[in-house]
Amino acid sequence: MASNDQYRILKYFSAWKIMIPVGIGVGISVYLVFESLDADIFSNLSIGPRFFFWIFIGILMMIIRDLSYMFRLRLMTNNELSWRSSFQVWMLWEFASALTPSVVGGATIAWVIVHKEKIPFGRASALVMITSFLDELFFVLMAPVILLLFSNATGFFHGDLHVFGLHLSGFSVFLVGYIFIIFLAVFIFLAVFIIPNSVKKFLIWFFGLHLLKRWKGGAAKMGDDLAATSKEMKGKPFTFWLKAFGATATAWIARFSIVNCLILAFMPFNDNLDLYGRQFVMWVVLMISPTPGGSGIAEFLFGDYLGMFLFVGMAPVLAILWRLMTYYFYLIMGSIVLPVWLRRVFSKENQ
């Protein structure tokens, strides 16, 4: 069993799966830089104490984001995961997400990764679903807050998106993404908190089909674990959910803050709240991206949504720095952590 899981994990993180998003992202970045490169913009930039200070704060935001998610993992597993295990699981989870279309996410392999940390598969799947639910809930709740908080919020949603030669209504794309997020949040909430037994029956029926019968026993066990986890989660106090959602909100705000820090590193900037609002809209759109980790799409959207805050021609350069800190970093860290995690997890199983 261990060898099958190990093969499955290695296949998921294969070299060609890493090369595809890297190739797309780098290719689009190079294209955007050369298309809008203006040597004059560099005369407006200076590398001094302010630059290093805000880059440091940006890195600090990365650390806060990752620590928030690691804290959430430990909270969800009743501290069964150590900080070291939480770090490795989270790096691999982000690694998986970076190799998967954003609309799908890295949940499929995340279940296996969490399960290999001695968390029963049903509990692991429920944990992945609940953490996804908390992320979706943040966006569901933030949309009306954005509309109420900013008098010019409607401007965040309008305008056309220009992606790969396509001209799409910004509001329409946002609406599709937001409805998708609501649907996903409602589905997870029902599956975990309201009708886990119905989900268990569905799993048993589905894996009872002729071609899937070999997995029927595992599906029944997963259904039992899901029902047990549902019962456990329903009994959690309000403070538990407050901490979990607080960690989620902190992680997303820290992620948004990275862009603010990058801009502040290069130029004076006062529209920080407006930038948060526009990033929220941008991330809703990115959540339905069909490319791995939003490769290519993210670089285009950065200029379309945030370019008005920057010097002309500066958006592609900052987009590259942004992706280095929020995307390529996890490709690198995941590649480093994966062999270490595999040795630790599978050596224990073989003892």
C-alpha cells in the first residue's frame, strides 16, 4: 500500500507537471515585459532603505501567511500534527495547488498527504474540505463587505479583461467566480455538517458500480470517518471556529499585503485599501483559472486590475516579483520538502 501511495505522490509531482506552469508563467512574463518595456520607468525608481524595508515586510507577510495556515492545520487535527509536520504538509499542499488548475485546486493529493501523517483518510478528507470551506467562506463574506466599504467598489468589477486575445467582461467573470465559490462553500457545508450520512450512502452506492467495486470498502470506511469527523466538528466550541476563521482571514490579508509591500518598495503609495479591494476581485477571478496555479492568467490580471496604481510599464516587472513570492517560491520549496517528507513518512511505514 505504501509503495502505491508513494508512486501516486511522485507521479503527481512529476517533473513535466512542474515544467508546464513554469513554462507558461515565464513565457507570459517575458512577453509582457518586452511588450511594455520602457527604460524611462527605471529612472523613477530608486533602490534604498525604503526598498529593503518594504521587501522585508513583504517577506514577513509571506511568513505570517504560512504560519497562519500551519496553525489552522494543527488546530484542525487537535495538534496531532507537529509544527514540523504542519510545515511540510503545507508546503506540499501549496506545491500541489501550484501544479493544478486553480478551479480544481490541490485537494485531491492533499487528502493523501494529510492521511500519510497518520490521520484517518475520512478525517483527512474532511479536514481538507473544511479548510477549503473556510477559504471559500472568507470570499463569500468579503464581497458584500467590499461593496459596503468602498464607495467606488463597483469600479473594481467593471471593464474588460484582455487575456490571450479574448475580451471578457470583468464583472461577468467575477460573477461566475463568485457563484462558483458560493456553490462550493454550500456543498462542503452540507457534506460535512448537515448530511454526512447521505454523502456516505452516496459514496457506497457510487463505488458499488461494477467498475468501481474494488474501492467500495475504502469508500465505506471514508464515509464512516466522514460521519465521525462531522460529529466531532459539530461539537467544537465557537472559539474553535473563531480561531480557524481568524487564521484563514489573517492568511488572506497577509497574501494581499504582499502586493502593497512590493508597490511601496518602489514608489510612494497611499491607495492601500483600494488595492486590497481590487486584489479581492482579482483572486475571485483567479480561483476559476483553468491553468496550473493560474499561470499566465495571473500575470495578465495583475496588469489589468492593478496597473492603474503603477508607473506606466511597471506592472510586468512587479507581476514577476509578485509571482516569485507567492507562486514560484512554493514550487521551489515543494521540490525541496518532497524528498525529505517522503523519507520521513514512508520510512516509518516500513519499520
